[in-house]
Amino acid sequence: APDDVSMRVIADHSRLTAFLISEGILPDRDGRPYVLRRVMRRAIRHGHRLGIERPFLHEVALKVAELMAEQYPQLNERRDLIASVAEQEEVRFRRTIQRGLGLLDERFAALDEAQERTLAGDDAFRLYDTFGFPLDLTEVICAERGYEVDKPGYEAALQKAKEQSQWAGQEKAITDVYRDAAAKLPEGGVRFTGYERTEESSKLIAILKEGELISEVSAVSEPVDGVELVFESTPFYAESGGQAGDSGVIVADGARFVARDTQRPMPGLVVHRGALEQGAMRVGEEAELRVDCAKRDATRKNHSATHLLHLALRRVLGEHAQQKGSLVGPDRLRFDFTHGEPLSLEQIREIEDIVNERVQWSAPIQTEVLSMEQAKERGAMMIFEEKYGDTVRLLSIADSLELCGGTHAKNTGDIGLFKILSETGVAAGVRRIEAATGMNAVAHVRSLEDQLSRAAKIAKSGGGDLAEKIERILAHDKLLEKKIDELQRKLMEGGGAGGIDTLLASARDVGGAKVLSVETEITDRGALRELAEKLRDRLGDSVVLVGSAAEGKAQLVLTVSKSLTSRFQAGNLIKSVAQKVGGSGGGRPDMAQAGGTDVAQLGAAIESLYSVVEQTAS
């Protein structure tokens, strides 16, 4: 029976969902994460077929974790992550389905008007490409409504998209010029010596400029930018594993090249990108490569701190907190990790304490090169999605043991101080921490102290009661705003210049109804609604829009007499108007509200109501 098939699909896919999430794979747009997303969405679609109208997949996945926890303990350890990711993905997909159904309704209406019963292949593909509707789901919905899908047209649109994607991939692929440059290198490619030193003499193997290999570059009258240099060996670290590439200078016989960045466009090839400021450089000549040590030192401190941060996250949040990405530069570090909810202030402080405690240990940071099997036997942490070779570099920092090819401080004490700057969400089940170390962390703390000092001075506080004083000021400010709104309402009701009578006189006859659209200085939304209702009642059968700016945002209230709601829906009207201020809104047929961020367009939005009503009436 169809129901049996759906239940089996849900059972099977929820099991796969639980295991993949427990391994740190989260639903996304490509690769294995996209496989997970498709599996989850197929299970959700089968739930939809069974008439389940609420998020359910996370409950089934948790049941899987419960039943199989004895054989697979990680399922129970990461049950919170499994539940959070599965539920968030389903909630998002259900919203997507609703938007897709809205598009289908529009297409069905157009087909009815044209007396046709076939949904165009381009429309079916748009549902797939934009809203994630697989073809079978579109076919089911169409069949339920008495339509069919142009499958050949869908396949043609899909093939066209694949060809465009392949072309885009070719554009991003390694260019021939890099292959030609790599071919000039000894076997094994550019030799990296940056673990041992920051200066080295090396032979220039290739010069690249504007996508071509050249034998010489010279700065005659002005610097030559957009140059890439390839050397036989280099102490410059090429961007990899989230760590930013080194910068520095390269000098040779009166020539000076400023390397702003170092990249690895293909395995074995390292290019130094920047500008030749003076002199000339020729292939085959020796040059002196000098890394910017200040930038390297700051970067490696941050890199070492990411490993301690990873350790602290797993200690505080649990073993499910796995690295999903990082970016390490000289100024700060960024670390993405799996976790289903925002961190509390207490958790953030505990994480900082764990890292800073190990900083105080001044524990030596040690590296060794060994086989992958040996690293596994030692219990080294490794990133699930990362590809490793047979030989790996094992990094030991205090009680952290991970695989890493980056550059690091000599001991944890070099980090100086670790301070979390922010913690945010970047995707379902993925959080991001930005942090600073050393003097950058000190600068951040001093910036906070300066802000507190200025706030205390403004609030006339000694510092100890600053929070209470700010609360009192805000409460008083809110009370004054209410009094101002009350006075403005009384002035309007008084009938003088700018009062209700003046506003009523500006109403227009549009589409067989009285239409009034006005801007006011009233900031309280409740007072705005009250004013709109008074204007509507005084006008009789009418459409009234009242708008104002408050706290840098536009706010709109629109009301329609009940006798007119069969012709003019307040929710539909305000959506059109709100677009002018970069916002959206909705509500009942007779009353709707909206907001927007583009306050500069508030006047245009107010004026647009008249044309919106006219178009709706026609």
C-alpha cells in the first residue's frame, strides 16, 4: 500500500539522517551535505503524503538514536544536535513548500484562464531550482489539481542548467598557465621551508602576468601590479586550512617585490602575488624571500588559539561540537562548529576560561610527521570532511591533539590572551565564534572599557550603578514618547492645522472609495492604529493608510472599511506599499501593518497607495 511505502521511506531516511548528523554532516547545497538534505526532504514529502502537517522528522530521528544508542553511543551523545538540525531543516523546507505552492497557484490560475492543463517544463524546473521541489512532488501536486507536467520541457531546462554549471566550473578550474608553471618545478613542487625559517634565498622559476608566463618583469617608471612569482622553495605559507597566506618582501639585485598574498592554485604550486615596486626580476635568478614576521606571528598565535578553542567547545558543549570551518588571520580568528543553539554567557565565559588557563600553562606546542594510521592510534582529532594523505602532521597543544599543516606559536604562552568577540549562527546547526588574541584582544577589552566610560559619563554614573541608571533613562524616555504621542493625538482631534479635519480634507476618490494616505510624527504603533481607525470611521466607506518613522525604520498601518473588503484587502494593499520601504507586512482583510528599513522612501510609499488602490479596482 502507498502508506506502507511512505512509512518505510520515513523509517529508513530518519535512520540515515540521525547517523549523518551525528558524524558532523549538516544539510547544505552540495556534496555529502546535499545528499543529506535530499534524503531529509524525501522523508518530509512522504510525511506530507501521510497527512502529517507539522515537523516530525526530528522526533523519528531521536527515536532512532534511542533504539540504537547501545551499539552507537555517538547517537545519544549528539541527540540534541540531531534534533535541532532535523527540526530546523524541516521547518525551512515547509516554508519553502508554501512559497512554491504560491507559485503553483499563480500558474494554475494562468492555465485556467488560457484553458490549458499542462504546467510548462520551465516552471517545473524553477520549482526544483528555486524551491527544492523535485519533479515527483510537482507531479503529485499537479495531478491532485487535475494538471500534468511537461516532462520533456523540464528535462531540457535541467540539461541547460547542467551545461551552464559545467561551464562555470571550467571557468573556475585550474588554468593552463598554472599547469605550465607547475611543469617547470622539480618533482614534488615548491618546497615549503616556513616551519623552520622566515627568510630564504631561492631561484625564481616562473613569472605570471595577466594569465601568461613571461621571462622578465621590470618596473621602469612606476610599480607593476598583478604579478605572480613562483620560486623553487619558499618560507611563505600559502593560504590553506583556513590560515591566511603570508605577505612580505622579495628582493634581488636592486629589485623589490611586495608580496601581498600567497596562494596555492593547484597542488605543488605556490604563487606570491603582489607588485614589483622597483628594478627587474628574471626567471632563473636568485632572490631573497622575507616573510612579514609581525603578521606571521599574529596569525600563528590565532591559529594555535583555534585548536584550544576547539578543545574548549567540546569540553563545554559536548563531543558533537566539531569544526565546520575556520579563517585565521593576523587580526582575529573565526571558527565554525556544530551546535544547535546560541551559547549562553556562562558557556562563553567557561570556554574563554579553558583557553586562557592553557595559555597560562605556557605549554610547548609540538609537531611531528607520521603516518595516518599512527595518528589515529594516538587519538588525533581530524575534520570529517578534510582529505588527508598517507603522511600527516600531528599538532600537540597542551591537552589538544589534532592534525594540522599550518604554522603555530612556540608555546601557549605566546597567545597572551584569548577573548571571544562574537557568537552567531551561520546555518542550521552551525554556530560561529570570532575571537582575538594577544594585543588585539587587549585592544578589544580597552574599546569596551572606553565605551563603558563614555556611557557612565553621559549617564552621570560612577560606574557601579550604570545599568540601573540606563534602565531609568530608557523608562523615562519611553514615558515621554507616550506623552508626546498623546499630545499629537489631541492636537489632531482639535481640528486645527494638521488636525484630523485637515487630514480628512486631503482624501481622494479612487476606484469608487474614499482613499486617504498620510504621514504623521506619531511613533507608537498602537496610536497609529487608533488614528487610522478614527480617520476611516470619519470618512465612511474608505481605505486609510497612516505611516511614520520610528527608530530608523518605517512603520505603516492600513485599514479598510468592512463594506469594502470584498474589493480591497488590507493585507494585499499594504504588501504592495511596503515594498517601497524595503519591507513587508500583512494582516486581516480590514486591518494590516507593515514595516521597512528604507525610511527615505516613506513619502513615496505613502503616495503609492492611491495608484495601488486604482490598479486593484480596475
